[in-house]
Amino acid sequence: MDVNVLKSSKDEMDVELENLAIAELLRVYLNKDSSVTFAVWRRDHPSEKPVLVVKTKGKTVKKAMSDAIALITKNLDKVESDFKKIH
């Protein structure tokens, strides 16, 4: 998956993603983090890639993103494990 960092600082980042579903999933998980003050995606036109905008306080954006991805991975692994148990 291509990720293009458009803007980056310690507490703010704009990231262009390939996929709207991934942008929405990250937005949801980032907003669960109390140190994330703002997480939203935007897309100027439906033919353009979504841009995830994240702002934090008390934690770097990179750490918040890493934590969100780790939690997503953990939850997906649980779903996979539960699914395998029923088959």
C-alpha cells in the first residue's frame, strides 16, 4: 500500500492513503486514543486519494498511528482466530 506523507511534525501529520476504507479504519481507531485531539480524512474530489489528518497532544503522531495500527492488527487477529474456531 502506498502512503504519502504530505505534512509531518511531532504533533500533526497529513497522510495521503490509497484506500478510503483504510483511512476510515485508522480514523476510528485514532479517535479512540485520548491523546489524539483530531483525526479526520478528507478528499477534495471522489477521484482523488483520501488524506488522513491527525493531531495529537502528549504523544507523537507517529506513536499514535503505530498504536492504532497495532490495535487494528490485534483485533483482526482475534477475528481470524474466532473464525477458525467455528470451522
